[in-house]
Amino acid sequence: MHWDEWIGPAPYREFHTDLHPHEWHGWYDFGNGSIGNMGCHVLDGVFWAMKIEHPTSVEAEEMREGSDERYPTGSRVRWDIPARGDMPPLKAYWYEGLKKGTTLAPTGPTKSAKREAQNLPPMLAELQKQYPDEEFDTNGTIYVGEKGVLYTGTYGGKMHILPLEKMQQIKQPARSMPRPKSIMTDFLDAVREGKKETYASFDYGARLTEFTLLGNLAQHAGVGKKVEWDGAKMKVTNLDELNQWVKRPYRKGWGT
């Protein structure tokens, strides 16, 4: 490995095993923590199904550890989303990492929290008691509505209303969205053929990424500090010091 190229536009530092090969996710200079690592997988369904554009604010309600250089090892973040057309306002919550009070440390090559140490929504424990035969992934999403609860797994799979028996009573809608055999092949075909669109839209991906990474701004702000966001201008409007994190400076030789 050419270390200088691996460091790229980030501030230079020497190799150490708490940075490479995996732990770079947890450093401000290199990654975006658990939200940046898994948010676009877990929050994709929320963002798409709820027709979210820009939240009006985001706030870290709880955080565990972290420093001036490292993301927290556990947190709970809330996004406030305004009304969209005929859809009412909603709140989206993200739970990650280690729960408060646990003495267990992350384990394995990806430094993941064991199930008993995970910071999970309290509602999940209630659902597990209510539906003991249900299989819940290590990561996933719970949609709470007026008429029931819907669950999806880590990457949006296993989508069903709880309990599963209730889902089987509902007529499944006809498939209407194209399904490429491989998103990588689709991307390469678009490059070769000069297409401007892929099945997984880059415009959509940019909006989803913006939504997800606002959680990082909330973590930088600290617990209880609501971050008010102007999506059209890509700017924090009430805590100006956070705008330094919206666009990063590049190391000499890596700027454009």
C-alpha cells in the first residue's frame, strides 16, 4: 500500500492499526462514523418511502464517549421532517453503537457491539416480547403508523407488517420498478453507452447522503443542541461553527 495515497486529502498521519484497515470509519478526518457507514443502507427506505427532501432540523438526543477526533461509540439522533404534500410531519430516529451503562466493548474485526450491548430502540424489546417468533436483524428499521407497525431488515429486506401473519392477508402490489441484475453492471453499462441515468440515481443518492450525514453535524454540535438546516443553501442557520464540517479543506496537492 502507498500510505500517502491512502491518506488522500485528509491531514497526514502515520500508519497505526486503530486507523487501518477498518477503524478509519470512526475518525472525523477519514470517515463518518456508524451513521455514514450504515445510514444509507438502513435509512434508505425511510427517505424514499416517506418522500423526504430536506429536514428542518436534526438533534443528538444521547451520545456515549467520542472526542475531538473520534465519533461517539453510541448515540441516538432525531431528524425533524416537515410536511410533504399530503403527508404530515414526521420524526426519524437513529440508534447506534453501545448502549448507556454497558461494560462490554465492541468485538471482532469490524468492532461491532454484541446484541446485549447494542443501543437499540426500547420499542424493539417490546416487539420481541409481543412477537417472539419474529426474526429481527442486527440492523433494521421500524415504521410506526396509526394503524400498525412495519419492519424492514438491514438493507430494506424482509419488509412486512408485524406480525408476519397480518402481512400475508394483504394483497401484494404488482411490481412496477425496474430491477437490474447487478447495480455494478448497470453503472458500467451507463458509462460505456453514455447514459446519464442509472437505476440507482446519483441525484437520489446525493439527497439521501445529505440527509444521513446531517446526523454527523448533530453529533458535532453535542447533546441537546438542535441543528437548524437550510437544505436549499446547504447551510446550518443557527450554529455557524458547524458549517466548517459541510465542506472540508483538502491537504496540499489534493485540491481541485
